[in-house]
Amino acid sequence: MESDLWICCCELHFGLRGVRLEHSVASSEDEEWYVNGSKHLNLSLVYGNGCNNRTMERLKSRAQPVRRLWLCWLRPLSKHKHDDHCFLETIANVVTSLPFIFVGLQAPRKKTVSKFYADSLIGVGAASSLYHASRGKARQLLRRGDYTMIATSALCLSRALLQSENWKGFFACSAALVPFQPFLVTILHTGLTEATFARRVQTQPLLKPAHNLHTISSLAGATLFLADGLYPQTPYLHAAWHLVAAVSVLTYNKLLE
Ligand SMILES: [Zn+2]
């Protein structure tokens, strides 16, 4: 599906208003990306004007990774039509969701906010297992549930780490956004947690081994996540990402002890 007349339409069912991503290459010079009908990226700017055919082809092949990364970035929010390659991969995706439940059961529960976080992790494992085991119409709904639980968990963790009154309004706004923009909430609160982890390591050297393991597993997780988006035909990348992400999340428990 990479020809010049390739048209990609992904309807992203998020929020009250869905996001519609369209990509079209109408001619050799115009390659445009639309989000909700508005032009979002025009690769003809990358190609430049007045190129001869050979230069154009070379630039287009260079732009291919940009296109794939763009899709990969939006892929987690898009409608998957071919998630699993075979039944064994479905089993692998379901089984590798279960470690999140284990991590949730192991998480400290000293305070109410920590309890919420621990329970949200159990929810992440359960929602992910249900989504990966599902088929048919329920799959889209369960996929949304999967993202919503991940965002809720990211929010609960940063709330457990940042309990100052000053943050209350920010957390209330984030909680309101979870059903509509789960991906944004996940990124925002994971960033906050990462900054807190890095800062705490400076004052608590005992956290250093956990932080080192966290850094390695997070980098491996990011690589697998990108690889899953860039090479969707490769099986078991998603299951491998589940496992590495579970290790990364496990190290957060040290922050709550
Ligand atoms: Zn998954």
C-alpha cells in the first residue's frame, strides 16, 4: 500500500469528536496529511520545487521514514485492523498483559493515592488482557478502555508522587481529559513522573539501581514501541513491548516505598 495513489484513512474514535487522519499522494509532487480535514503535514515542502525525477525519487525514499514515524506516532490512537498475526500472538499479548496485575499487587499501598495507583495498575493488566482477547465490535470499545486505563494509571502515579495542594487544579483538569485525550494525559504525566524520578535519584542514592533499570527498560520499551509501529508485519513485537514496559513500571514501585 505504498503506491503513489495510496490513500490511507484511519478514523480515530477519541473524544466526543473523532479524529480523522487522511493521507493522499495525488501526484508525484503532492503528498499531504490531513487531520480532521485540515492539512497537517505537506511533504511536498520536504521535496522542494523544481526537482528532477531522480532527485524527487531519492527525496521521497528519504521521506519514507518520516511518513512511517508519523503513522507510528498516531498508530496507538488509530483503528487496528490486523493486530495479531496468529492465535499464538493473541495468547502472547494476553499473557504478557498479566505482569501489570502482578506489579499492581506488589505496589506499596501506604496512602490512599498509592492505593489508587496500585489498583489502576491491576486495571491496566485486566483491560489490556480483555482488549487483546477480544474480537469483533467489542474490540474497539475495549481498546479505548485499554488506553483509558493506561492514562488513569499514569495520572494516579504522578498524583501519588506530587501531593502538593498547588497541583490539585492541574490533576482535576487531567482527570477530566482522560476519557477524551488519554494519549496526551499519558505523555504529560509520564513526563512528570520521569522528572520526579530523576530528581529523587539526586537526593536518594539508594534509588540509583532502580533508576538505572528503569532507564534501560524504558529505552528498550521505546525502541520496541517504535519497531511495532514501523514493522507491523513482525509478530510478537507488541508482546515484547508489554514485558519490557512491565519491568519499567515495576521500578516505579521503589519511588512509592
Ligand atoms: Zn497491548
